[in-house]
Amino acid sequence: MSENKKKYAYWMKPSMVEEMIEMLDMANATSKSDFVCQAVQFYIGYLHQQKCIDYLSPILAQTIKSEIESVEKNVSEMLFKLAVEQAK
């Protein structure tokens, strides 16, 4: 279900407005208002993604670290066994 749009007034630099007009086709926007709505939605999504990354990064790092430690332990055990066999 779509919300009704309301009019808001914001200050923008004229150079930014010119660049926005040039990029309307590239953004597949029908108007400057549509362009701004798309840009704001994109930025909100970006900020939400940053929060997820900040939350998940330590978890992923710890998981990867524990997997590497497990592989290191297995390789060390195998090298020790090979050294014992070779010493015999």
C-alpha cells in the first residue's frame, strides 16, 4: 500500500540540482522529486546495511578465527605424526 506524498522544503546547492537534472534518465526517475525519494531510500538502505555489518563483522571474524585454529591444530598433529614415523 502506497503512502500519500507530502510536500517538504529543503535547501540544496544549485550545482547539486543541476547534476540531479542531468542524472534523471540514468536513475530512471520521472521527476526531481522521484530522484530525491530514490536517493533517500538508497541512503537509508545503506545506513541499515552498515549497522548489520557492524554487528556481523565481529561474529564472522571470530568464526573464521576458530576455523583457522582448528585447521592449524589438525595440520600440527599430522606433522607431528609424520615426524615420529620418519624418526623410526
